[in-house]
Amino acid sequence: MVEGSMTQGAGQGPEVERTATLRDFRVPAYVNETGPYAQGGPTAEPAVPVEPGYPVAPEGYPDAYTPTERDLPVINRGDALQVGTAPAPAPTAPQPATGPGPLFVVGDVHGYLDELVAALQEQGLIDAAGQWCAGTARLWFLGDFTDRGPDGIGVIDLVMRLSAEAAAAGGYCKALMGNHELLLLGARRFGDTPVNSGAGTATFQAAWLLNGGQKSDMDRLQDHHLQWMARLDAVEEVDGYLLVHSDTTAYLDYGRSIEEVNDNVREALTRNDADEVWDLFRKFTKRFSFRDEGGAAAVRSLLDTYGGTRIVHGHSPIPYLLGEVGSEEGDEPAAPVVEGPHVYADGLAIAMDGGVTMSGKLLVRQLPLDV
């Protein structure tokens, strides 16, 4: 648990920031913690308390990352599993007579390798041995492979292997850059090096631990994993779907075309400047831009710039988007219920983070959705 408060609370005087270091994070088991979630920025509201159990997502929930607090309150997932340990054999993904195969997308995995394997098998994308069996099918991961769950490196290894197997079969398996890839890259490259932040001084190492970084992942992280993550695209358009990780308009800060955004993100990582990479991480951690009033207009700003007719994203768990995390005061908390992707913003946005870290679902779905 974090020892002591990182900022002064309400009624104790002005907020005081200090550099977060490894001394602040003795036990990196944040999946099972609760605590305050501060809103960021110079005009921030007081910290929103997070009660033990299932915290309520309050009105005006912050969309920016505050380096001395978690990105989002993480609900205690416990030992709950969403899939059986021996799923029935699934049919192979349907193959068209001609042209490209069916298109699938995968939401945030966060180290839950067993759940990912089961979900891919359920959709007929891999067989009982974990090998690609979907022929010319096309599979896109929307980012966030590590942190919080038990085997982030195992997830990356699986995605890298399936990329080769799918290509050999005439299909493909590709992945986008998530904010947790940036966080892991930063923690490995820059460690406790202080970085400038709009909410004070921070370090990548402290932020990584605070947001569920797993020592086992860091110990197993190799150069080829780092190189693979650093080359991931941030934005792609496929079959009229604009694929991104985060539900934010911050991508517009990096270019007016998909190619320009992806080139600028990769170049920022190549320059290896801690402050520049932190700014990239901070922007990709923004969320909820497509929710509530003005959400559809925010989606259209991205579609008008980069193309596509609908946007597909991960990052923000569907229970938070729906306001279903938590309950009224005095009620017993209930586990969030996620039946499938969430379509919102006048039908222009499809959310794919089912909340696997909070006993939700790890979503793998074919596009277009059968709704």
C-alpha cells in the first residue's frame, strides 16, 4: 500500500506536490487497493474519495491523468474469472469466398492471458493449442497489454506469435499503442528520472507502479518486446472504422492524417526525451471525450480529420462509461455487468474495454457488430 498521502487533503492548505519515487510504492499490488482519485489541473476540484468496494463514477469525472493518483480507481477483481477453464471447441472464423477475411477487434487485456486465449477461441480465431486457425481473418488489438493482470509479457508474446501465424495464413493480427505501453516503455527507459508534469513532478517508475505495474512483467521484459511496443501505430482506419486506444481527441495534437500521427508518435519515442514521452503518455491517458454532451461532436472531429464513419476504442471501461460502477449510498456493491461492446455518441463510437480488471469481460468481437 502507498504509505502516506501524496497531496494535502481538503482543509489542510494548498495542495503540495512532490516527486514520486519507489520509496512511495513498497508493494505494487494496486489491483486490490482503493484510495482517493484526485482531479488534475490547476483548477481541479478536491479529490474524489473512493470507498472500499465499487466506487461511484461521479458527475464530471476527470479525463486527465494526475501523476500522484491512479489513472482510474481499480475495482477489486478478486479471483473471479469470466470464462471456463476448458471451453468447448469453437468454430473457425467464417471465411469469405474472395477478398479480405472478417474483421475482429480486441479490447484492453491488461495481462489476463487465460481470459484472452478463451475469448479468441470462442470467436474461432485460435484453436485448442492456441494456434491461429482463422485463415484470412483480420484481428486488431486496441492496446493495453500489460499492468494490473498476472501475465502481461505472456500477452505480448502471444500477440507477436499470432501476428506471424496470421500473416502466413493470409490474414493478419495487428496492435495499437495504448497508454500502458507508453507507461511501461517509460518505466523501463527512464525509471526514477523526474519528469515535468502539469500536476507537479513525477517519475515513470512511480506512475507505472501506481497504475498496476507488475514486477514479473518488468523482470521478463526483453529488447524485442520494447522494440515491438515502440513501433506500434496509434491510429488506423479499417473498413470505415477508425481504430484508436483512447477515447480522447488528443490524437489531433500529433497530426492531421493517420500517417502523420503515427510518424510523430514513433519519432517522439525515438528521441528518447523523458518529458516528451511523459507528455505523450499523459495525453493518451485522457478519457471520456466522447461521453455526455458534445461527445458526438468530439467523435466527428476525429472522423472528419482521419476518415472513417465510426470510431472504435478501448481505454475507458464500459462500466464507467455507463455509470454502472458503484451503487447508491447504503446499497451493497454489485459486480459490473458487461454484455458486450457499448455503442454511444449518437451511434458513432464503439467502446471495447469490458473491464476485465474489475470482473468484467475481455471483449473480442467481429465488426460490424450484430446489434
